[in-house]
Amino acid sequence: MKKSLRPIGELDLIEQIRHDFPATRNKTVTLGIGDDCAILRPPSGHEVLVTTDFTLEDRHFRRNLHPPESVGHRCLARGLSDLAAMGATPMAAFLSLALPADLLAQRAGQTWITRFFNGLRSLADLHAVPLAGGDTSESPTNSILADIVLVGTALKGKALRRSGARVGNSLYVTGHLGGAATELSAILKRGKRITRITAMDGHPHLFPEPRMDAGEALLRRELASACIDISDGLSTDLAHLCRASNVSAEIEQAALPIHPLALKLGPIAALEAALHGGEDYELLFAAPAAVRMPASIAGVPVTRIGSVTRRRSGRPLITLIAPDGTRSALEPGGWEHFSNRSKTHR
Ligand code: ADP
Ligand code: MG
């Protein structure tokens, strides 16, 4: 965006987006940006999966702390991770944006928008997801609001659900836990804007990696009976999976693959981050004990962390087994919107 001195209007911005996200290499999108609707053509024998996620300033990011590339990346990553959790293949993304008038009028604001789209585009390119439409409006407040819609496909009847876990199944997670919460708390503590990030690797909060290939492989190889992505923290998302499947779970503390960043916090804080920290965007899934689970799927390590047990009234939904064998109830302690437990920022 070169003409930085005059305010950019809605049409300029859409033209810019259209230019920066040229028509698709994805043959399932028949018509992308430019008409009243996009036209999608799912492959035959597939179902369409749709997910939508808000990215709200001061709720999900802070303009004075987060690099704009990270805001764009995380906006798309949230939606992609929901598709990964169901084993779906992304087909197209749609982005509705409300931008404050100031942002559109000032050079710094226009740079923010460009950098936001750069972050979003890098991740979109990585996973070959076309941006096929959206909406753009001036925000009535001074806040940036973004809503991303992801559309994906999965073979009919095969999408991985939360409700398929059975008693006796093993529980697994991909990757490592607690990294995103650890990086976020370091950013909040430092309280200074991060101007440039040289590499996306090693920034589990700023640039999480949605597990698209692992999710698709779980579906294709029929390895999982149930799956969810860990967006709100292991304890909270495992409780969702247990409730949806009407089962309980036991987690072995010693087996948890704790992220190296979290380990630096010391054992107690590291465990807290791994159990309750959100936004790791790893996959948590169940599989019959007879399934021989590979040590890694699509290049991502897979770790067995516990098992699915019968749900009994008066017994905890989730039990944590300490290294010395002590058992305790694990209460969901992750992110819950609008609850008293909500942390102020995620
Ligand atoms: P309408 O008046 O039909 O809503 P718009 O002028 O809002 O049309 O949008 C024109 C085209 O630009 C549409 O294809 C729409 O999907 C696309 N578009 C608008 N805003 C965005 C955005 N933020 N990201 C991607 N595509 C967008
Ligand atoms: Mg519109």
C-alpha cells in the first residue's frame, strides 16, 4: 500500500486484498473474491465443514504488544485448527474485518493492515488455503475486529468428532503443551511491543502451527475414535471431549510432553501451563488400545498421555495421576469465555 497519505476506503482495501490474494490454485473454489458470493465445489463423496472464530482487539491480541503478522497468522490458525481437529481438508477462508477510521487514515495504520495480511497470507500459502471472500467495514469503535470463517471438506461420515471416545481407549496429544501460555505470559510481563520477528519457529503463542497434516492423516488412516484441538487448554478441552463422549479420563502427569519453553519455568509452573494453558493448537485424540500408534504423524510427535475410563457419578470427570501414583481430580482450568476463571487476555 503505497498511497499512504490519503485514507484508504473500503473499495481500495478490497482491491488490495484481491490483488494480494490472487485467484486460487485450489480447484474446489470455482469463484473467489469479486462477486456477491464465492462458489465452492466440494469433491464428490465429501461433506462440507464450517467453522468461525472471532479475533477481537484486547480480547485476543493487543495492538501495542502483538506484531500485526502474528495477529493475522493467529486469526487464520484458529479456524484452521478447528478443521484439523475434525480431520478436514481446508477449502477456503472468508474474513470479515472491522477497522477503526484512524487505522485506515494513517500511514502507521495502513502499515498495520498490510502486515496483518502478510501474516495471514504466509499461513494461508503454507496450507494452500485461498481467501475466497469476506466483508470490510469501518469499526464503530477504536477496536479492530476480525471474524474468520473456514470451510473444509472430509469424506462423508468420516470427520473426527468429540463424541467417539470409548472406555478403554488411549488418549494422545500431538506436539508439546504449555508453550503458547508461557510465551504469552513472557510477552505480557515484558509489556513492550515486539517489532520484528525473524523466524516463525519457536513462537508457540505468536505463530502457532495448526496440525492440518496430522488431522488429515488421523482421518485417512482411521487412527482416532475422537478428536479435539487444544485451544482452551488440555484440562478444559479434555473435559469437552469426555462430556461429548460420556466418558471419564485419566491423565498420567509424567507422560505429558511439556514444551521446552514451559520447562524453563520450573516443574510446578510448567505443569500448570501444560494442563491449563490455552492456544497450543495441538490435537488431543482417543484411539482404541489395539491401534498401534506411530511415534509421529505427519512429522509431528504423538504422545500417549492417558486413557478413557467409565464415567461414574460422584467421581471426577478427569483424574490426574502424579508420578508417585497419587490420584487427584483435575478441574478444567483453561479458558472459558465469560466465566470467572477467564484470564484477561488470550
Ligand atoms: P457486497 O456488497 O456484496 O457485500 P463487498 O463490496 O463487501 O460486496 O465485497 C466485494 C467482494 O470482496 C466480495 O467478493 C467479498 O467477498 C470480497 N471481500 C470484501 N471484504 C473482504 C475481506 N476482508 N477479505 C476478503 N474478501 C473480501
Ligand atoms: Mg460486503
